Amino acid sequence: MDQQREHILDIRDLRVQYHTDTGLVKAVEGLNLSLARGETLGLVGETGAGKTTTALAIMQLIASPPGRIAGGSIFFEGEDMLAKSEEEKRHIRGGKIAMIFQDPMTSLNPVLSVQEQIAEMIRLHQKVTDKEALEKARDMLGLVGLRPERGPDYPHQFSGGMKQRVVIAIALACSPRLLIADEPTTALDVTIQAQILELMQQLKQHFNTATILISHDLGVVAQLCDSVAIMYAGRILEKADAKSLYANPQHPYTQGLFNSIPDMTKNVTRLNTIAGLPPDPTELPPGCCFAPRCAHASGACSEGSPRMVEYKPGHFVACSRMNGNGGGALGPAEERGQAHG
Amino acid sequence: MTRFLLRRILAMIPVCLGVTFLLFSLLYVTPGDPARLVLGEEATEESLQEFRREHYLDRPLLTRYGLFIYNTVVHQDMGRSYMTRRPVTGEIANTFPVTLNLASGSIVLATVMGLAFGIICAVKQYSIFDNITMVIAMLGISTPLFYLGILLILWFSVQLQWVPSSGFDSLSQRLLPWITLSATSMSIITRMTRSSMLEVIRSDYVRTARAKGQTERVVILKHALRNALIPIITIVGIQFGHLLGGAILTESVFSIPGMGRLAVDAIKARDYPIVQGAVLYIAMAYVVINLLVDLLYAWVDPKLRTQCR
Ligand SMILES: Nc1ncnc2c1ncn2[C@@H]1O[C@H](COP(=O)(O)OP(=O)(O)O)[C@@H](O)[C@H]1O
Ligand SMILES: [Mg+2]
């Protein structure tokens, strides 16, 4: 109970599945994650790891069909999101948890002016007149570095980077307690990426919002995040504060990710990549999902998912190599997770 | 915007000229002698010649066309019917409103119902409602209009005796013709709305709207529908064109004194002035509908609106 009050978000043993023609896609499979107030967490993983699915599950926006939250719980400010009515969820969406989607080119409605799209958010969650909402919408445009006079313009009159600024303005319009940014810079040019990250850094300080920054780029995460969680095949393999993780990655997968970042100081002709491919989400391997690609894999790895152990205070790793090193399990949730794995 | 309108209205002129010229050429090469048909088998060669001279039927094609345009534009006179001797403008003034009412009533019915059914089908994809509606829409598209009209008369007028089977004065008389004429268009608009909505419902901006905490009703009707409308408007415009054609058949089935029936009778009798007048009106109606469709586009799609400025 104490932990719940402390944490703004506490996800336990979350499982999300999609029913598709080719089979049951286990997009998220026994995910545990928590976030303190004001914390900025980087959620890192390859495409298909289940990052977007996790974000949508937190928002309670998993499209059904084909998706379904098959198990687990999501506590937001100590209350179970899964137990809430649709009405209550609507007040939380946008008002308390806001989300920035991956592709700014498609996440704005092409037939509505940008100020209307920001004002809509404000009208939904605050008691304001239409005029006040529009005024506040224009203020938000100024805050994200756009000219407020551009409010009546339509999305097609803006560039990609400017659109993402509008998307950020929408997300922050009601000062949410939790912001989920799903690869906010992936679709943008490198120079624009830097500007958007800079903007997010500023706004993070301005609003003091707890943030989950989803990315497949460890470099982006390093700039903004206090802590980092490494996601693979629907699970968290390693979580630690950013410093500890970057200095001392423990999980073989995390180590592989760091090794595959090209090092410009050395004269290498080949990129180090992790051998093999991520597992087919319709047929996850038994035991550790990374074992088939892991250089250190032994027989023990294919028997039951490895439990999360605290390698160092605040640095958690789910790898059977760690299990010998002592360190307690995170909590009862992890044991439940094993029963499912 | 006014410049856009002006340009479009000016563009009506060449269209109407082209359509009427095509019609003149067609009538010129079609067999059948109006003089003979009007005056009857016993008419003397002299009276036939007299008739042709009086109506310029002995002149070359271009002269006849020029005279028609000149009289229509300068005197607003499209001649008199060979059969009834009444002015064409009067005959059309009597019948065109009926046809317009039939066609626009049908298109309104088709659009309103098509949108409603299409939206529900998209929101409840693969539900029983969706499946049944899609089967009925398939039937609606493949059933010939005259056949449906006769079936409806048999059921609702002859057996159940709920509504009269002919005429077009009271609402009860208009119901069956409207339904008959709108069936195909309604089916097409339903299917178009469904597929267009399905595409839009899965789009990122609809997800953004949900992520704002917007209610499902507003998400569908404000965010999704406005975008889905763009291709639907095209279809509605095309269907209105088809409806004007279908109106002719519907008027025959339900004995409605409209311009379609007037034109068909005139073609049979080689009553050229009536045919010319009717075709000119239908051509103008087409052009006006196209203009309305373009205005609707500009209203819905800000990309076009910002270009027109
Ligand atoms: N709507 C969906 N229907 C079916 N499968 C889906 C859907 N969305 C995601 N998935 C599958 O779930 C897995 C995780 O996807 P996602 O959460 O988008 O990963 P990420 O954001 O990390 O790239 C992938 O295998 C993907 O194919
Ligand atoms: Mg993603």
C-alpha cells in the first residue's frame, strides 16, 4: 500500500494480447513497472517490443477487437485503472494522463484548426468558456514555440516539427500528472529532433510532470531520463537509474544494445549487432525470452522466466545469471508473473 | 471564394453549349420524320414541306443549332411543341419541378439513411446489424429500379393498400417513388460511408481524440465523420446525376407527370423542341450539382479552402 501511494504509476504483471488471423500475439507478457512522481523514465526497446501497447494499456485505449488486457493491474495514483468506468477513464485521459503519439504527420485531425484541437482538450477537462479555451490554446502555442496567431491554421500548413509542437501543446494543455511520449522524435529530421527534445526538457521542468519517454534510441533517453527500463518481447529485462544503467549494463540484451551503438572514436568497419531476431510474439519461447539470442544462455534459461533481482540498490535485472548473486525479488507481483510464464 | 464561384458559373456555358450541340447532332442523324409523325400518314407532300419549312427542318444542322441558341439566349424562347403547340418553356416549367422534387427527395433520403447505416456498420463492424445491412445493400445495388418499383407497388399499394400506386401530389404518393429511386444510391452511399469510416476510425488522429478523453459520440461524429465525408461527397454528387436518369424510369412506373416522361414521350414523337429543352435543363442541373459538390468539398476540406483563397 505504501509503495502505491508513493508511486504515481504502478503496473503489475500486465499482459496484453491481440487476436489476429495468424494467432494470438502476446504483445505484453508479464510486465512490471513503476514510476515515482516527477520521475522521467525512458522505456527502451526494439520495434515490436510492446512499448506502444504498454502506453495504450496505461491510457486504457487498447483497440478491442483485436486487443485485450488479459491480466495484471495498472495502478494510477493508487487506483486501479482497470476497475474504472468508461466515464472515469475519460476524465483521466487527457486530464491526468496525456499521450504524445509517434507520428506528428498523422496524429492531428486534418479538418480542424490547431487551436480548436488544443481548445478541445481544455474544454473537456476545465470549466472554461469557449473564448477562454481558445485564448489558453493560443497561450499553449506560444509555450511550445509557435506564434499564437497561427492558431486558426490547419495542420497541413505546418511542418513536421511544428506539428509535433502542436501535439505537445495538446498533451500539456491540462497540466497532466503523467505524460507518455511514444517515440516523439522518431519521425522527425535529426536537427528537428534535437529541438523537440530541448523543448521537452524545458517543459518537463516547467510542468514537473512525471514522464514515460518511449524510444528505441538510448542516446535520446540519456538526454532526458532519470531512469531507464529496457523492454524486450513484452517484458522488462532491466531497470535502473540512468547513470547506473549506462555505466554498468547487466543484462546481456542491454549490453548488446550498447555494443550496437556505433562508436565514432574507434575505426570500425562493421556494426556490432545482436545476432538473431526478436521472438515471434505469437510463439514466445519458454523461459527467458532472450535466451535464443543470448551468448550466455544455459539450460536453466529455458526453464521459467528469470525473476527480477536487485543487482544493486535501484538496479534491477531479470537474468538467471543474477539469481545466484542473491538480492531479493521485487515483490509478490513477480512471483505471480512467473506462474504465468 | 467569389472568384472561384464566378469561374465555375462561367464554366457552365461551354458545358451547356457542348451538350446541346451533341444532342442536335444526334437528332440530326436519328431516323424518323417529325413532319410525318405530327401530320399523320395521310398528309400531302405539300403540307409536309410546309411543316419542315416552318420549323427550319429543311435547313443545315449548324443553322438550326444557331437559331436554337439565339432564340434561347436572346428571347428565352425554346420554341413550341410540335404536338401540343404549347411553348416548351411552359411545358418544362410544369414538369421540371416534379422531377427535381423526385430526385432531390431521393438523394436526401439516400444520403441521410446511407450515412446513418454506414456509420453504424463501421462502428459495429462484423456485428449482425452490419452483416444484414451489407446483404441488403448488395441487393439494393443489384435490383433493377423498375423491378423494385413494381414489387413495392404490389406489396404496399395492391396488397396492403397503404399508399396509392401513382401520382406525385401528396406525401403518401411520393413515398414509394422516393424509396424506389433512392434504393441503389442509398446502398452505394451506405457501403462508401462504411468503408470510409472504417479507414478513418483506425487513424491516428481519432486515437488522439480518444486520448484527450473525448466521448465516443463526438469522436465518431466530429473527428471521424468530417474526414470520412470527403470521399462520400463525391459519391453523393455522382449518384445525384444517376438519379436524374433513374427519375425517367421511376416516373414511368408510378405514372408521375415529370420531365422524364415528357422527354421520353417527346423522343418517341420526334418532338424536337421538347427534347432539346429537357436535355438543356438536365445538363444545367448536372452542372449546378457539380458546383454544389465542389462547394461542399471546400466546406469540409480545409486544404481546398486554403487553396481557393
Ligand atoms: N492492433 C494490433 N493488432 C495486432 N497486433 C498488434 C497490434 N498492435 C500491435 N500489435 C503487435 O504487438 C506487438 C507489439 O507492438 P507495439 O506495442 O506496437 O510495439 P512497439 O511500440 O514496441 O514497436 C507487435 O508484434 C505488433 O505486431
Ligand atoms: Mg511503437
